[in-house]
Amino acid sequence: MSGQRELVPQALTWAAQSGQIAPPELLPRLLELGRGSKELRRVLAPILGERGRWLAQLNPDWRAVAAPQGADLEASWQDGELAARRVALRLNR
């Protein structure tokens, strides 16, 4: 991934649009990439899945990567899985 950084946002967008979830073995690397890039955070959130959101909550450096924002925050609260609802609740407090 490091050699093709300009392709990562597009690949993640395509994965999200097709409803795919990142494989567990890629989650730490993706969360680390998202930690350093606000642009990547927006496209990462949809593909993290419940496991990725759970993993992000275990590392303070990754929490912002999985945190929903704006309309996504409301949608996470209304329709999200348990992990997403916990994040939304923490952000609203």
C-alpha cells in the first residue's frame, strides 16, 4: 500500500460502494493509515465493519478513524451495530 498511496482512497471508495468489509488481517494497517489522513478516515469508516470499529476503540490513536461524523453520526446512532452506536453515544456526550 505504501508505494501507491494515491490509489488507496479510490480503492477504499470502490470497496465501500460495493458493500465490502476489510479483511481482519488488514484492519491494523488501514487504521494506522487513517490515523494519519483525514481524507482516508472518510472512506475507511464504511469498510471497517464491526470488528474494525471494535479494534479502533481499543487503541486511542485509532478512535478518530472509526468515529462517524455529521449525518453519519446520526445514522450510526439510529441504524448502526452496537459498536457504532457506542461510538456515536460517546461523541454526543
